[in-house]
Amino acid sequence: MRVYSAGKEDVAKIAPLFNSYRQFYECDSDIAAAESYLQNRLEADECRVFLAEHQGKAVGFTLLYASYCSLALKPIYILYDLYVTERARRLGVGSALMTAAEQFAKNQGACRIQLETNHANKTAIELYERRGYELDTVYRAYTRELG
């Protein structure tokens, strides 16, 4: 397995995975929009994408966004997207992607990685907890849709 920091030249490999990830969360399939979104984020250097390949095929990705913690006075990273194809699950792809993301964030001086997942996503929850991520019981998260 190969995991690497992907660039604009990898968008065509990432987009089908990103599209499948969005479908998992009940969004409509739109490969063109997925490609455009990824291209725009990577061109603007607004995210870091790690891509996993197994036997020469793209099988998973994770996408990180930089943010900051004003309390710790350090950067943090938000792991917003993690997806592994169904055929590649249980091969350690998710764990390898998490390792790459964590090492990158650490090298950037980040104090933590934050993430969220659907309450029903037991596979992801197991992965995160196995890796030492803790469920936040101190802060409440709120969301307000704006349009």
C-alpha cells in the first residue's frame, strides 16, 4: 500500500472516491462537482489530501483543513473526510491514512486533530477510538444551516 500527499495532478484519482464518500452521506452523485471542488481547494492550498493506493488503484483518501486553537495558541487540523472503498476495507487503509494525517499535523506544529462522524458509522468510530481519539463530552457542537 502507498499513502502520499496528493496534489492537483491527482484530482482525477481522488474525485471518484470523493464522489462515493458524498454518496455514502446521501448526497447526489456529481463527479464533475467533486472534481471542481477538489481542484479549487488544492489550487487555493486550502486543504491537504492524502491518497491511498493498493495494487496500483486508488482505494481511499482523507482530507484535512487547517484551523487554529486560540486557547492553545497553536494550529489544529480538522479531519473532515475519510473514505475507503468497500473492497479495501479491513486492509489497514483507514489506519494508514490516519497515520499520514496525524504525522503531517504533528510536523506542522498542530496540537490536535478534530473530527466528526455520523453516530451510526460504527466502523469509523471503532477506528478512531482504537487510535486514541476521544468522544468530546466537554463541549457542545452546534450547527446552523445558512441557505
